[in-house]
Amino acid sequence: MSACAMLALLLFAQADPMAAGMKALEAKNYDQAAAAFRQAVQADEKDYVAHFHLALSLSLLNRDAEAIPEYRKTLELKPGLYQAQLNLGILLVGAGKGAGAVSLLDAAVAQKPAEFRPNYYQAEALMLTGDAARAVPAYEKAIAANPTSAPAQLGLGQALIKLNRLADAAPHFGRAAELDPAYRNSLLELASAYEKAGEMAQAVAIYRQFPDNPGARERAGELLLEGGKTADAIPALEAAVVESPTAANRAALAAAYIRNKQLPLAIEQLKAAVAAESANMDLRMAYGRALRDARQYAPAAQQFFTVTKARPNSGEAWNELAAMLILTEAYPQALVALDKAQALTGESPGLYYFRAIVLDHTRQYEPAMEAYQKFLAMSEGKNPDEEFKARQRIRVIKKELSKR
């Protein structure tokens, strides 16, 4: 715009700010429009038309915080003005102020009950207040006015989920995704709702629709694993690890391998997971147990020892370490670990049995026999194989002691 034109517009605005504002608004010069309408408001504070158009210009500039009081002033001067009710309600919804928006949008719907925008934003306001029951018919009216609105379809689906009507909600999530691919990820929200409702098969079916989403693949695998469908879970978890080889993904895959009796593959994944998150003691416990089950006792002991250093109050870790030290015949260290475990977890048949074995192997026969006897007293038939061995060793020890 030339300097002469700008000067002419300035003079025109000073002479008739409302006309200048309307001209600037039509030309989408919203800054100029706002300035002109503000002049008009200053000239006549009771001009509701000027307040309305100032609010509109400010909202078009995304200056909602300034637009809101102007719309309020408009309605103060002109109660019941439909467009002001609607616009103010929409801005309040955008600001997350559902409670303030509901009455305005209720009034707007009352004036134009068959139009899309008042019904849709009324529903959105109601959802912000947690009133899903009222939001459902509002969304339905919005969809009746505009069946191709993806946001309305999604909103209705979300409202129905709030009412635990998952079967009714599902088609609307699907329809929203069909209408606008940008809404396809909303199906994951539906899958999560199915999970919470315990409908795992439906959740898995949705997650499988996202083969390129590592998180969805991982979750599908985890649910299949939890449901005992290990063989089905493994391909999904393997794909998740290839796409995103995080420690969590590797641990989930390792759990599936263990259930499927593929221990070497599980150990490979857990080794990589521990390397990635060396400070994760839960991973180290899982890795140690996998090594234990593979009869790799010394490496397993090293993992459990690392855990006891990081978690000295973990009776579970001391128990595992003690067992591995016994199996590797590190008996003095095993006794220390057993003492730690008993101090943390209290007496148990297993601890006494392990203690008896250590004392027996180190030829400390009297305390060994006492430990065997305490084990038998506590076990009470729950560990028949170990009880048989304990009784046999007590007989042998008594004979040995009788020779002294």
C-alpha cells in the first residue's frame, strides 16, 4: 500500500472508524480492523456492534484473551445476540473453560437447534465439564447437521467411552478415521479403552492395524503374551525390537521367549537390555534368572551380586545370590548371603535348607544337622524331595559324629 493510500485510509478511519474497520475486516487486514473498531468503541462505549467486531477481529488475530471480554461486553449491551453467544462459547471451549461456555452454547442451540456449530461446541463444552450424558445427544445433532465432520464423530465416540458404551463408540472412531486420516491414531484411544474394560481381543485387533507403530506392536505383543498366546506375541514383539530396540521392548520379547522355552534367545535380548540400561536392577534380576535357568551359575551370580550392591535391602536378590554361590561352591560367601537374606526376609524352610547344605559341605556337621532339622520342622511335607534328602543327610551326619 502506497503512502498516499495509507494516509487516505487513516483520514477515512478517523472520520468513520466503523466503516474503516469493516473495510479492513473484509480485506483480512485484522490488525487494522482491530485498531479501527477500538476507535469506534472509544467513541461510543455502548456501541455493541463495535464491541462485537472488535472481538471478532481480535479472535481472528488469535488474541482470544482480549477478545473474550469484548464479547462479554457485547452480550451485556445486547443480550441474546446469537453470534456473540456462539463465538464467546467457542473461545471459552478453546480456553478449556467448559463451565463458562455451557450456558452460552445452550442459548445458541436454543436459537438455532439444527445447525452444526452450536451443537458441536455445546457438546465439546459439556465434555469439558464431564457431562458425557448430555454431550452424546449434542454430538448426535451436530452429526445430523454435518455427517462428514470427523471431529464430531470422534467426540461422540469419546463421549460414549465415558459412558462405558464401547460397542456404540467403536463405529464413530472408525468413521472419524475414514473421514480424515489425521484421526486414525484416535483408534489407539479406543484400544486403550478396550484394555481397561478387559476386552483384550478387541484391543489387540486394533493394535494390529498399526504395523508401522512400534508402540502399538509392542502392546499387541504384551497383551497376547498376557493372554497366553505366546507364539502369536513373538512376531509382534520381534518387530517392535527391530523398529525400536529399547530395553523395555527387549525385556518384553525376552519374556515371550522364556515362555516359549527359547531361553538362549531370551538371554541374548536381556543381555542387550542390561547393556542399554545398566542401572536398571529389575532388568538385571530378570537377566540373572534367565542365566540361572540356563545353568550359567557364575554369570548369574554376578548379576545378582550387582543388584545386592545397588539394593542392599533386597531379600529377593540376596536369596538368588546365595543359591548361585552354593551352586558355584563359593560356600563362605554363600553363608554371608544367607545371613543377609534371613535378616531381611525372616526364617524360611528354603533358607535353612540352603544353610544346611553349605554347612554340610564345609563339614560343620553339628550346625548342619540343626539346620536340616529346622528345615524339616518348617517344611511339613511341602518339599518332599528336599525333606527326603535332609533326613538321609541327618542319618549320615549322626553316624559321622558318633565316630568322633
